[in-house]
Amino acid sequence: MDPAQAPGVYEGAANVIAAVMLLIEFGMLRQALARDQVRLYMAQSALISVLAIVIAADRNLPELYVLAALSAALKVVAVPLVLRRLLARTGDDEEEAVGVAGSNTLSPATAVLAGIVLAAFGFFCFGAMGIHGPAAPATALAIAGAMVLVAFGLMIVRRDVASQAIGFFSLENAISLAALVVASGLPLILETAFLFDLLVAVVVFSMLIRTHHTRAESLSTADLTRLRG
Amino acid sequence: MSAAIPIPVIQLLQVLTIAIGAPGITGVIAKVEARLQGRRGPRIRQPYYDLAKLFRKEALAPDGASWFFLAAPLIAVAAYLTIPLLIPVLTSYGLPLGYMGDILGGGFLLSLASFVVATAALETGSPYAQLGSSRAKTFSAITEPVVLFVVFTVALLTGTDLPYALAATVRSSAGQIIRPAHLLAAAALFMVILHETGRIPVETHTGTYEFGMIEEARSFEHSGPFFALLKWGSELKQLILYTILADVFLAPWGLASSQRAGAVVLAIAALLAKATAVGCVVAVIDNSFAKLRLFKITEFVAGAFLLAVLGVFTLYLGGG
């Protein structure tokens, strides 16, 4: 079998950033504290900005720097701040460290293995689509596909609203990753519009978290099962 | 110009460097760890004194133990001393015996050594030694897939699974270093090394708390020279694994590319420096994390498995 050819440094860097983002997604899967999940979300969002800067530098697209700054301001600063305040308000006596450990439906090791299966599925599906191009690293795109599925998995295996919200936000990160890799030349206004979609999601999820917490006195969605007809 | 050293002598030097350097690296790690904790710590030469003391002591075997109990440490050390022939320790070009076995061959030798030690521990009838060997075998069964996936990554990267080939590939260009497959495989290997050398977060390296012990507990019943061989063996294993990590994956620079004496001496110094650097990182990890509960070790290994599997995935689309 022929040795695999090394991609260029730019493509390698993009792929590495994508791979680290996927690893952070897995980190969220096994994290037991909502606070730490928010922290991981911040790291993941920061990496998206770094990737935007790398692409901007490589392909000479100055408006991507603006996008990187906007995305960092929104996802690294604003969204985590909102989430933290929400969680602090819902936390009972010890306002810090809302534990969502009990919300795991699978043990962490099993969840990671299930995540690997999901990631493999997403990875090879995107690989089979065969989107190739000089400016689109196929691996980073496939990793974005895997991330979408793992984020869905995170929302499924967790039974609390906070993790589900973070799963949804990181899903948005995955989609931004795919967008950056495939269509980095998109006009800035469109990219920004996508970014502000996230704000809608934040509003919806914060309403959901607060309503659920005032009704059920907890973040767990397990009580909702008895509403089945 | 310095004189050329004959090839067989270089091959012997590879083994001697590992054999003599190994206790020193353990001493350095113990010293760094103590300094990080604000203690003065033992001398760096302390492991050598320990070995010398143990070699002078009387050897005892428990009642009913067969010859295998005493043969196991010898077999283990022999296996460990064979591995430096197979991996790039000092030279960037393959030595004649270097093609005797590939990475899997080295892996088999490591497993053989750990198997005979575990079997000897089982023979003693001592509950702690048996506990240790049973745990060691359980956890090595779950780290094995990680190692296999790391080997797959190497095979996909180079088209062969010779350690020399991977080192040469890594040296060839910057693109080879920054590709995710290589970084993920190296990270997975590092986690396996933490596991195999019995470091935090898997096992406390120092201390006498038997219930947390995995590898350490296996040598409880050995004494005198045989205990010394076991201790030396685990130090050898540590330096061998560090050498694989540094000379094959992370930093295959500083190896001798010719037979000149100067280059070879420089390579010895470079190897020890690299192993010390890896050891310092390990010491920092030792001091910054808590030991995992026994049943949490599977999560640690699942993390390493994730890295290794992702490494293989990224290669399949050609880009990684």
C-alpha cells in the first residue's frame, strides 16, 4: 500500500483544528459539570475563530478576520456569559457547579464508544459525498459532519436542558466549521446572518431552561416522560 | 573528523545506552517530581544505588514456587534488552538487526515480558501480587486495541510498520508533523505510555497503598537480585517507551546519520535529553492530576482509543 501523501501545512493546520474541535465535542460528552461544559464550548468557539484566521491568512480573505472577531465576541464571550448567568440562577443553594452528572443515560466510556460509532458514520458519509477542491480540505469537512452527529448524540444521551442547549450550540459550531471550510468566500453579510441565527437559538434555549426550571424545579427532562399520552 | 565506529558496536551501544540510562531517567523524574512538590528529593543516582544494593542481597522464593518464579525476571529483562535492537535509538539509518522485527515485534516482546512477570506473580500465592497481575492483564487487554490503532496509523502513513520508516517520514517535511493523524497517534501513544509505565492518572508510582497498585504489586514476593531485575526491567520499559515516543513520533532529530564517533556520542546525549524532557512532562502530569479510581481507568483508555481511531479515520479520506 502506498504511503499517504502529506497535505500542505495550511490544510494540515485546518484539519488539526477540526480534529481538536471534534475531540472537545467528545469532552462535552463525558463532562459532569455544566460549568465545565460551558468552558469546553468556549474553547471550541475560540478554535473556530482561529480557523477563520488561518483561512483568512492562507487565502487572502480580509473579511474573514472581521468574521473571526465577531464570532469570538459572540461565542467566546456573550453566549457563555448568558449561559452562566442562567445556570447560576437555576442552581439551588450552591449557586456554582450545577451538576448534570446524573443526567447521563449511558456510562461515559460507553457514551464515548457510541460517539465513535456516530463519528465514523458521519465521517464516511461526508467522505463518500466526494466534495473535493483545492480550497476544501475533505478531512476537515468530514470531521464537521462527524461533529454534527456527535452533538446530536450529546443532546440525546443527556437528560438535562443545560447539556442539550450546549449540544445545540456546539452543533452550530460544527456547521460554522463546515461553512468555513467549504464556502469561506461567502459574502460577510451572509456569514454574519448565520452567526445571528445562534442568538435566536440562545433566546429560545434560555426561555426553555427558565420555563422548565420554574415548572419542574430541576434541569432534568426526565420528569417530562410522564406527560406521554 | 572523528573515527568511524563499526556497525555492530553501534548496535551494542543502542542496548547499552538504554540499559545504563534507564535508572538515571527514573532518578531524574523522581528528582523533578520532588522539586515540584517543594521537597529536596533523592539523588538522581539513587536508582543505581538501589539496584546495586539489591543485587548484593540474598534471593528468597516462596514455598512451592517453581523455577519459573525465578526465571521470569531474567526472561523479562532479556526481552526488554532485545527491543533497543529494533527501534531507532541512536541512528537514523536502519542497523542490520533493526529489521528483525517491526513495531508489532517490539509490542510482542513488551507483552511477553509483562506476561512472564504476571505469571510469576500468580505463582507466589500472595494475594496482592495476584491482584496486581490480574489487574495488569485486565487493563492491558483494553489498551491493546489502542496500540493496534496507533500501529495502523503508522502503517497508513508510511506504507510499512518499521519504526525507522516513520521517523524518516516525520523528518521529511513540516506537513508530515502537522497532519492530524500523526498528532492524534502520538497523543494516543503518550496516553498508553502513561498507562504502561504506571504513572498518574492510572497508578501512583511511589507509595505503599496496595489497593491502588497495578504494576507495582506484581513484584511483591521477589527479593534480592531478582527483585532488582524486575525494578530494572520496569525502568528499561519506561526508557524504551520514551525512546519510541521521542525518536519515532515526536522528535526524530539528533540521531546519528553516519558512523562517526562524534555523531554517535551526540546521539546518546540527545536521546538522554529527549527522554529527560518527556520525563519532566510526565512529572508535571504526576503533580497536576489525581489518581483515577480503578473503574475510571476505562474512561482514560477510551479517551486514548478515541484519539487513535480518529487518527485512522482522518487518513482514510486522504487528507489527514
